Amino acid sequence: MKSRRLTCITTITLFATLAMAVQLAAQEQNDHLSRYTVADIGTLGGTFGEANGVNNKGWVVGDATLPGDIVRHAFLWRKGVTKDLGTLGGPNSIALYPLNERGDVTGFSDSSTPDPLSEDFCGFGTNLTCLPFLWHGVMTPLPTLGGNNGQAFEVNNRGQVVGVAENTTPDATCVDTPQVLQFKPVIWQKGEIIHELPTFPGDPDGFAIAINDKGQAVGQTGDCKSSFHAVLWDHGTVSDLGNLGELQLAPQDINNQAQVVGFAFSPSTLVAFLWENGVATSLGTLPPDVFSLAFGINEKGQIVGDSCDESFACRAFLWQNGTMTELNSLVNDPNAPFLENANSINSRGQIAGKTTVQGTPIADAFLATPRPGEVNSGRNTPATQRQTSERQKVILSEDIRKMLRQRLGPRYHIRSLGAPRD
């Protein structure tokens, strides 16, 4: 009869062998990922730039500071040339989501008019009215629901634009906040016609973040101080995407297969997720990180985002075939910049995001492009699938919340992390 010790040794050896086999399989899989070249898109003359979206032509949109770093403008980068898209009369503008294949760019901008209710709907700190825009050679404002402010987020290849717009109704749930009026999820058709999307029953407010070419959109609805429901709009019907265990979902993108990515959160957890067929799944983090956020997904199911440590220092990741890999490990150029954030990925596998000079506020927009026929020969960093209970040991302190709000900027003007409005 085998002794207990021998049985334990045999079992441990078996598990170690299996673990090694899994690691080798993951390494082998990662070794066959494409290698990337990185184009530094830079800024608009200041020290900060970020690429927020890329279409299948490799055209990039984002925002960057002008000389002096006082204001920032939306930009379009196309075939190596960066164009400042300007504003709608005020100092700042931003484009947060990918442009479509026709070159339509969406975003929002300060106007030159002070907000009559002293709101700061754009989040730039100017207290000017915030106008959604559609750019196609010229920046054109989109209508609101009668209120003063709105924001346009993503545009699909049918020309449908989703976002958020104020109406004229005072919002009773906005007590002790700078917000006064209700804000509703909306869709613009043909660049001018606005339709209000339904919120989840009982929710007075909401916004639509992303839309695919089938007209399916995702976003959140709730009240003025927090967003309680992650939702999907499909042919005029709103449905709740549910949660990831006890974690609330914050959708960020949807592809034509109705796969949704974003981040799930609680007071102690922040983790990237993939939602498909009615179920949300955690994507984990890059070890030893404790937080992660997913921002983009393409038609092949490749996902990009950020993996961050306890101090919210982040690095860009690429997730595919069940494995998360640090994007920097797929760039074999020793002179390449550090890729901190990944915001968007197109169907060619091109990734748009932000580089950083670590430890400084200096950042450039980038576009990473896979090299045809070349695979990575370096050592990658695959993720471990951590359980929620492990991540809950780390608390999202107010400092982390502040850094997160700075990281997301106006991308997430609803206080879905329970943090007070700046």
C-alpha cells in the first residue's frame, strides 16, 4: 500500500507536470502571436497625446495637447499626417471612439458659451456648454434633446452615432452634484436626427457608449450619481447585460458578433470582462497586476486594454484565444516606447493607444501594426485567471479612483465607480 507521503508526492508531481504543460502550451501559443512595429503619432505640439480609435484603414483618432499643454483638441491621423480637427468655438475637443470607414469622426467639444447652469458636462473644467459633433471635413454640432449639453461617442458604418444628451427636465437624483438636467442615451441618424433610447425601467438617466454595424448598442443607465445597469439596445429594445458575480459591468465596446467588452467593478475590484451569449467572463490580469480594463474588441474577438498594479501603473495588453499578453513583449525593437494604454483594435490587428515616459506625464499617441509573416520570438507575459476573492484584498482608494478618472477622462463622465464628481 502506498504511504500518504508517497501519494502526496505523486499527486504534487502530477499537478506540477500538468501546470508545466499548461505554461508551455500558453508560451507556445504566445510565441506564435504577431510581432508589432510601433508608429509614434506624437501630439499636437504639447507633451500629451492619446490614440483612442482606429478603423480598418488604419486611420486613427484621439486627442492631444497643443503647445503649452493648456488645451487639447481632437485629431485625425491618416497616412502619416496628423490633422487638428479644431473645436466648436471653445478651447477643447476630443474624439474618444473609432471613426467609421467613410472617415466620419465623432466626439464632443467646448462651445464658447458658458453653461447657464454652471455644469461641466464635457469634463474639461471650463464650465462651457458641451456639444456633440460629427466631423467629415468640417466639425458640425449634433442636436440635443432640448438641453444644453451632449456627447457623441461611436459611429458605425451605417452613419449611426450613439451618445448622451440632456433634456430640459431637472433631475431630482442630482442633489449635491454639479449636474442639474436629466441626460438620456441617444442615437443620431443621418448626422442630424436625434432619437432617445429607452433606459432600463426605473432609471431616469443613461448613455450609449458603442454601436456595431447591426445597430446594436451598449451603455449604462441609472440615476445621476451612479449607473446601475449595463444594457444592450437591439432594435429599440433595452435589456440588462447582468453582472460578473457581484461586480457591476461598464461596457466599452461591441463588435458585429455582439461580443461586449469593458470592465467590471466594485469598491475593491476592477477587472476586464468579455460578455457573450448572455454571460460575462473575467479576462484576469497580467501577473502580478491587480486591476484590468478592456476598451476594444475586433471582429476576430481580439481584445485590447490595460493591466495595472496597485498604484494604477498600467501596461497595454492583447487578449486572444483565452490568453492575455503584454503588448510590449510583442515589440522586439529595443528603442520602442513603453506602451501604457491600448484603446482600440481593428480587424487587421492594428492597435491604437498611448505611450508613456514612465514616471512622467509625457505621453504620445501610437499605432501598433502586426508584421505580416513574423511571429514573436521574445518572452511574453501570459495572464493568470485570478479569482474575484483574491482581487478583493486590494481596495480602490480615492487616490486610485482619481487616477482612474484621469485615465478615462471624459470617456466616462458618469460616476459609475461611486466616486465623487471632480
